[in-house]
Amino acid sequence: MSRIKDLQKNLFGGTTSNARQFGMIFTLVAIVLIFQIWTNGLTLRSDNLIALFQQNSYILILAIGMLMVIVAGHIDLSVGSVAAFTGILVAKSMTEWDLPWPAAIVFGLAIGAVIGAWQGFWVAYVGVPAFIVTLAGMLLFRGGNQFIGNAQSIPVPEGFRDIGSGFLPEFGPNTGYNNATLLLGLAAAVAVVWRELQARKTRRAMDADPAPMWISVLRMAIMVGVIAFAALRFASGRVGTSFPISGIILLVLVIAYSFYTRNTAGGRHIYAVGGNSRAAELSGVKLKRVNFFVMMNMSVLAALAGMIFVARSAASGPQDGNGWELDAIAAVFIGGAAVAGGIGTISGSIVGGLVMAVLNNGLQLEGVGTDKVQIIKGLVLLLAVAVDVYNKSQGRFSIIGSLMRPFRRDDSVPPASPPDAEREPAKAAVSG
Amino acid sequence: MRKFFGTSVVAVSAAAMLALAGCGSGRDGDSDTKGGEAKGFAANSLIGVALPAKTSENWVLAGDLFTNGLKEAGFQGDVQYAGASTTVADQQAQITAMVTKGAKVIVIGATDAAQLSTQVAAAHQAGVKVIAYDRLIKNTPDLDYYVAFDNFKVGQLQGQALLDGMKAKKPNGPYNIELFSGSPDDNNAGVFFDGAMSVLKPEIDKGNVVVASGQKDVKQTAIQGWKAEGAQARMDQLLTSTYGSKELDGVLSPNDTLARAILTSVKGAGKPTPIVTGQDSEVESVKSIVKGEQYMTINKDTRNLVKETINMVKALQAGNAPQVNDTKSYNNGSKVVDTFLLPPVAVTKANAAEAYANDPKLAPLTK
Amino acid sequence: MNDVPTLLEMRSITKEFPGVKALSDVNLVVRAGEIHAICGENGAGKSTLMKVLSGVYPYGSYDGQIIYQGSESRFSDIRASENAGIVIIHQELALIPGMSIAENIFLGNEPRKHGAIDWKAANRMALDLMARVGLQEDPDTLIKDIGVGKQQLVEIAKAFAKDVKLLILDEPTAALNEADSKHLLDLLRGFRSRGITSIMISHKLNEIEAIADQITILRDGRTVETLDVKADGVDEDRIVRGMVGRELGSRFPDHTPKIGEVFFEVRNWNVRHPISAERQVCKNESFVVRRGEIVGFAGLMGAGRTELAMSVFGRSYGVYESGTIIKDGKEIVLKSVADAIDNGLAYVSEDRKAIGLNLLDDIKTSTVAAKLSKISHRGVLDEVEEYQAAEAYRKELRTKAPTVDESVSKLSGGNQQKVVLAKWMFTDPDLLILDEPTRGIDVGAKYEIYGIIQRLADQGKGVVVISSELPELIGLCDRIYTVFEGAITGEIARADATPENLMKQMTSTKKLASR
């Protein structure tokens, strides 16, 4: 096997199952590249990167919860309304009932949990389809928001605003950068190296050849370089700005939920329920509990997203949450989730969300109106999913997947006898 | 985890390579940018204009006027509307993008005037002057100027016209009326309503004018988002609940879009046309006034408002203090904002030809 | 027989999919008015060949020629082949459950009068068509209200509505019970006498032997041979030899049972239907299983065997009414599937695709799915242990797949079944209930599955096998219960088991004397 092949096979992870994600990442890179040139370097400037994270963190947080809901085979249309409802209550709790802001955040999460339990109850224990339950919830909590707020905007105090518009603090010697952001970058770099070494160990334990050492080193070098660069970028914004706190909340959630969905029994049960609920049930998965959990979790995250938006806007308003559910759902599907459930990853959804975010941001920097931006976003969503559906119907996982296939075959031991695997790819799932 | 890991590698490395290409800006402090008070800026600078969603023709007109006016004045204009559904978030992102692009002045017609303080603060820190256009942005000390029509006066004119119109039709009261007000998240909606009530309240107290449904509170009269269908639905309900046998003499409507929706509802119910007020001089409403359906509208000539706003931008460019005529009335919750107020004009069928004589679009309709 | 005209000739058909050659140089000659069987293991290319013939794969997407009624046919889609009188009836019936028999028969082919559907004519014609296939029902009856056997007849009636000349049946009896199968085969004979040509794909070799005039055998996408049943004196063994390319000795591996004590007992089990509560699906049923014993459950379709098994398996079917389960001398209460798994029960369902497997999973994930706790520490899964477990079962069961990362949807039926078996063996059960463990699996793989079942029994586990194939039960089981209409009607030891006496008990209302 040549070095080039080694590189192609190992650098990007190497299996076809995440080929779709590569497609999206390449799309993301292409979009960033196009806008970076088109906007004369504005796209990747510190202040724009910071703004990009702040503006989209709440949608990406919603996408995490929505991914789990969609993987389990449901949908949640109520997230925007739940966010708005929580936002107005939290704003009121601080301005009218004088709750200190940390208590108000706990209060907001509790509201999310109660709403989630309500919706989860109907979905899991009564068996009303989530589409209906959350459509009802969408009306219910939108109305609740207007009822409580009288459709007015309620400002929130300074301390609370930090979760939406705050930054890592400035401290330590004057290095010309934000020291906290630099430390964060350093921690991330160490984590990346540690993970790579762990991954090599795991590969070896699974009797599979780990990637050649030089590839691991290259991979680590690229990643550490990237992290270092990103850290410098975020640390060199205007004094007072740095890596946004909402970005840190997002990062923590992405890492935690990625781990949960991939590496725990609970996470795997969500995929099992979405892939084949009856089979999951007959394998001992507690269906109701899983459904209840994903719906409840979604509402808690929606509450958090609502609070972050309110904090960033410095006030809760009657328009909060309008259309959020669609942005979150679009991110998840662009990120490769299946409409029928059972397929999708957190990282894919984040990439999907970022594609939309960068597109939005780049077009705005270019002064393209929202009408045209909406048209473009609509087309991107349709195209992304259509390409995927088309490729699947052609018996290929994706264009990139089929490019990768020859390399994958190399590491499989040829079966001793002719494989009696079904020869018709399209029929494989049906006959036999 | 490994797949996730691999995926991240690609994403991040790609971002990095691109980022490296765009590298090289130093760290700006607050002090660097704040120093430029009253020094002016280059004559061809970028001027951002962020307007709400295209829900009324007035905003569309304003956008066109800004685009052309800024161009004539030699600036680079960047005029943006908020999207139809995610209005506030869009506007926030647009303002941030304008700051990123290096706009020197940003004119904001706010979607929700209470939810922009973070973006206004960021603009201020980047040395950008912020002018609130038509709607006063709340709870921020970083707003520089406010340009608007005298909205309390608008309300007063509407109230007076309603009384005059009903009197002309039926010399003696009591008159049955209904009240409508604008979107509760729009600062101006309350001002219009208060202005109108300052005229109507004494008559109501005297019993000369009756709000037959009893819905006098602004919470009851408000139409969320200035939506026509909201007004029509409310009017439908009022007609069914209150005007089975009673006659409706007049309706206080805060703008033309709602006025036409109200008239549609009344016509649909087969009732005689009441006196309905309006505002904004929309084409359809001017036609309606000429036909004798809608009673009045307000001519707040958007041309003048945009012209005054651009004059402010020009003054700022030259390093001068822009002209203001009210430094006391408009407190946004954090400070009193220097304001330039324009006077509105009430228009009925009687003075329509005269009022729109200079408007190329409306003048032909009045002939 | 050379005087009989040829209806269809497929010449050197080659069909490739990206990376796979599904058919290479296949030839098929079908004479007018015969029943022609096509045999082959799963993946041999039978379905692909029929899809080429019926236009599912249009002209141009394959190489070779189709000569039909004397001239070359170039079908662009199914409609084109149907217009030529070629109708294919798939294994999965293409009927709409909520519509009536008549509506289904004329779906897409409705008789019209002035642009509107002429229901009077439709019903009249439907009755006529139904008479031709021997279906006695009201044409207004909904499809979901009639049994699978009758649904199959509706499909055939639908074919007649299209003026069929060549009828293709893909596994027509796979889902039918003995009586319905027999009726269907008689029907095919009747068609033959009326000059209608049929092509039949089937795994059931005894049926083929009984009914076919000629047999074409495919293996690995190639034609092996075409046999004339009468002239060549073909029997089942001859067909099997053609399919697998070698003599297959016994259909069952040799096995000496090591039967121990009774360890599992169900007593007086009563269960009601989940929706219509007045229907009792399990009527006071009792049975025992010994260690090391393979126990069969025989019964007609709908006798309630699956319902019994699933209701015992953590009440995963129906509404539990009464009855006790005793394991190792102690009564256990299984209220959920999780309880059942924790108490050492495993249930391999009859429909592995619908409810046995998550087809989105790979082999690895499927193998550990029913007992994640075994590979996790404090709720965190250990990838290495997962891999090692799956790999061990892949080797032990000789599952044919390049790696355990392969998606289960890409495996053949036999290998999928091995993955399901691995999944339940991984839970380390004491009692395995296998519901139709060899359905839709080819001969070679069946033999392997039987071997696995016997090894499990030899490890001291109890195995319950539910099967509709009597030879399978007789060949495999140490003891067989017969079930009829929700009640156990007999218990027959291996030595006494013959198809005849099983069939008698399976259709009798006499109840087994309660123990």
C-alpha cells in the first residue's frame, strides 16, 4: 500500500459510514474558502469568528438535542416556543421577583425539565406522535410566552447577559492576547494528543493495524496547529473580547453529548429505538424511558438555548424562538441524519449547523438580503439531502464513500469461501 | 469516538489552513477606536442600514430611499432587511456584520427595540455611530441619535380626525367606536395610542364617545406584529360579539395596513362603512380614501425622514454635530437620546391632492 | 417434447452492479404451458433474473437478449412487461391492506365508464376472477381481514385481470400453511391445464419436485443446468446437488442428545389478545423444557405458537392473564423483556428483519445489543471488548462477512440469522426460544444453524424451536408439542414423530391431558 493510500485511508478516519460527514465538511471548507476570498478576509477575522459563535451557539445547542430526538425517530417542533416561554419566565424572575441570576438559570433549566417531562409523558407513555405533541407544545408555549409577557420585551440584568454575550476574563501578564483563551487552546491541544494515542492503543487491541506512526504524527501536528491558530485568533480579538462563554457552553455540551451518544449504553439505546423500535424492545431496551428521555432532554436544551439568546439580546421579547425549530432540524438533516431515525451524529449536526451559519454570515457580510439568503439556504438543505438520497438509491453510500471503498477492502481478510452475501445491493435489505 | 475524532480532524485542519491565510490582525483596544470623537471619516465610507422585515411598503420605500440617497451622497450603502420569521436574530447578525465590515455609521430601524443593546454596544466600542430610525432602541447608553416623526402628534391627529369624521357624518353622538393599537413590542405603538387617547379620553369620559365592546386597555387592543390578519380576526370577533344590532361609527386604527383589514372585515359582515383612521399613506389606502372608504391617513413622508437621517450621516462624516430639535423627551431607559423630530400631516379626501402633490407615486391617485 | 413451442428464451443475460456481477451469461428457456421452477441458494441471482425479465431493470441496463413469443423484447419498465402479459408476484405482497379485494384487483387498471370507475362492472369482473383462482369471499372484504393464503390468491387474480400469459411467482408458499400451499399448487396445475405458463421461484424443494416440469438451477449468478423432471427422474437430492455443487449427506448433523433435568416450566398460561380482549390467544397452556433438550412446537399458521413464546418472553405480546413460570425450581415473574433477559431467557423472533435486527447496525453493534451491560463499565461502553465479543462469535458461528464492521443489511439471510443467534448467545441464556430459525435460509446455511442449535443444547441449555416445516422439527427436536388454536394438543417424543401424526394433532381440538 502506498503512502498516499495510507494517507487517504487513515487521515480522515477511513470508514464509509461517515462519508456523508466528509461531504459536509468539504462543503463547509469550500464555503468558508469562497467567502474568505469574496469578503477579502473578513470571514476568518477574529471579530467575525467570535460573532459567528455567539450568533449561532443557541441554534447549535438546539441541534444537539434535535439530533437525539430525530435519531430516536421523533421530531420536536416546539423548541422555539419552549425557548421563548423559558426566556420570558427567567427574565421576569430576575426583574420582577428579584431572583439572583445564577438561581434564575437553574430555574430556567427546571422549567425546561418540567416542559420536557410533560411532552415526554405524552410521547412515551400515551403514545401520541411527537409531531402532534410538539405542534401542540409550539402553540401552547408560544401562547404562554405572550400571556406572561403581554407580548412585551423584558430586559435582563448584567450578570445574566454573560452567558450570551460574555467572554473569557482577562487576567495575568499582558501577552498581547487573552490568556484564558490561550490556556483553553493549550488544554485542547493536550487532549487531542492524548486522544490520538488512546485511539492507537484501541486499534491495536482490536487486532487492527493502527495507522502508520507518521500519519498519527501528521494528524496530531495538523490538529495542534489548528487549535493553536484558532486559540490565537480568538485570543486576539478587541480587548474585552475573546472566546465567548456561549461558545464554551456549546463546546462542553458537544463533547459531553458526543460521548454519551457514542460511548454509553444509554446513547446506543437511542439509536436502537430509532433504527427498529420493536427489535430494540425485544432486546430489552426500555422504549418508553428512552423516548421520555430524548423529549425531556430536548426541552431542557431548548430552555438553555432560550436563556442564551435572551442573555445575548439583553431582553426577552415576543419574537424569541420564532423559526428556531426549523434551523435546528435543517442542521441535523444537513449533517446526515436520516428522516426515519436511527442514523446521525452530534458532530455531523454541528457541521451541518455551521454550514448554514457560515453561509448566513458570509452572505450578510456581502450585503445579500435575507430574502435571497433564505432562498439559498432552502436550496442548500434540499440539495444536501437530495444528493444523499440519490447516492443511496444508486447503491453507493456517497461519492466519497465509493472513492474510499477500495481502500477499505484492503484491510479485510478475504473470506475463505465465496461470500454468499446477497449480490444485489438495492435488494439486500428486503430479500433473503 | 474514533470516527468523531477523524471528522473533527478534517474540519479543524481545513478551518486552520484557511484561517492562516487570513491571519495577521493585531489586537485592538477600546482606547484606539474610541478616540475618534467628532473627527469625521472618509467621504466614501460604508454606512449600514438595518431595517425590519418587509412587512409594509413603507419599509421597502425607506430601504430604496436609503440605497439611492446614500449613493448620491457618495457613501457606500449597505441596506438590509430582517427575514420574515427569525427577525430579531437576523437583525442582530446583520448589525454585527456591518460592524465587522467597518461601517462608520449604522442606521437601525429596530425589529424589537429592546433586544439590540448588545449589538449597539459592540458597534459603539468599535467606534461606530448608531442612529435609531423611526423606533427608539431601548436600554442602551450607546445609542447616539434618534430620528423620527413626532409620534405622539400622530396619535393626536388620528384621534382628532376620528372625532371630526364621525361628527361630519352624524352631527350628534353618542358615537360607538372601537380601538386598535400596534404591535406591543414596537415602542411607537404605545405612543400612537397614548396620543390618540389624549384626544379621545375626554370625549369618552363625557359619554359622547362609547367603546361599545369595552375593550379599552392597550393589552386588549394590541395587534401582535402589526399583522393584518390579526386585526381582521379581532374586528370579526368584535362585530359578532358587539355589533349585532348596534351601529359602529368609527374605528381608531394605528396604520393603513390594519385600517384596510378592519374595513375588509366590516364589509364582509355587511355593515356600513365606519370612520377608520390610518397612517403611512400606503397606496391602497390612498386609493381607498379617494373612493371614500378609509377616512384618513397620516402622511409621514418617508422621503423627509430618510433625508434627515442622511443629513445626520453627512454631518457626522464632516465631523460636525448633527442637527437635533429635542434633547429632553426621549429617554430609552439608559439615557436621554438626542432626537430630530419631523411633524406628521393628517390627510383626508379633502386635502389629499394637496398633501401628495410632490409624491410621484401618490399624486396621480388623487386626481 | 421438442414439438412444444418456446414461450420465452433469455439468452446470455449478464447484469452488473457497481463492483458486483450479479448475473453472468445466464440462459433460460421456458416452454409454453409448463411450470418452470428456478432454484438456487440465496444470492444465486434468481430475483435479479426475474427483475431483468419483468423490466424492473430496463433494457440497456443488462447485456443479452430476451426472446418472448418469438421476437426480441426490450422492456423499459414493469408496465411494458405487464402489457406483454408477463406478471410477477413478489414474495412481499403488493396489496393495500385498507382497500377491498375488488379495489386491489383493479388498482391502476380500473374499469371506467365516462371517466369514473365503474364499480358495478369491477365487482362483477372481480367475482369472475376470484372464481378462477378459487377464492370465495365478498369482493368488498378488506385485504387486512383475510389471511395470507387468500391474499396470495388476490394477487393472482390481480394478475389475471391484466390478461397474464406468463405468471412469475417468487416464493409463493413461503408464508403459507400446508393447506393453503396445497391449494395454491393445485391452482397452478389448473392453470397449466389451461395453457398458462408459470415460472416459480421456491426454496421448498418438495413442492418443486411435485409440481415443476422443468427446473433451471442457478449458482453464483450462472446457469448450472436445466433438468426435465420426468425425463431426468429428478428428486430433492438431485436438486440440492445442483444448487450447492456437491452431495449433501444428511440434512441434519449427527447428534446424540444429552438430556438432563427439567429446569424450565410454564404452567396454565393464559393470555388475551392485545386489542380484542375477548380473544384468548393462549388457553391454559403448560409445557416443560429439560437441560440439553431441543423442544419443538408444531402448529398451523395462527395456532398461537409465536404468541405463546413472546408472552412468556417478558410479556412482549398480548395481555397477561394468569399462569406461572418456574425456573430451576423457583417461580419467576417476567414483566418486561429486560426481566426475561436477566433471568436467562432469549427469544429469536420469526421475522428477523422486522423485529429481530436493527438493519442500520453493523455486526458488532448487533451482537452486543441485548446485553450492553456485559461490555460496559459504569455505563461506558468498552469498544475493545465489544469488538472482541463480536469477533469471537463471528468465528465460532462462521458468519461470512469481511469484518464485524460490516452492516447487517448487507448479509444474506443465513448470515443475518447467525448474527441474531450470536446476539442472543451473547446474553448467555439458559433457555433459547427460536421462532422459525431457518425461514428464508438456503440449504447450506440451514445445516449450519442446526449444528449451532445442537451445540447450544449440548452446553446444557434448553432450546425451544418453533417451526412450520415438519421435517425440520422431526429431524432436529427431541420432543415436540403440537399447538392448535391457542392450546397445546399433544406431546410427541422424537421416536414417534411422523408428519402424519403431527399433522393429526395440529388440527385436532383434543386437548393434552393436563399434567
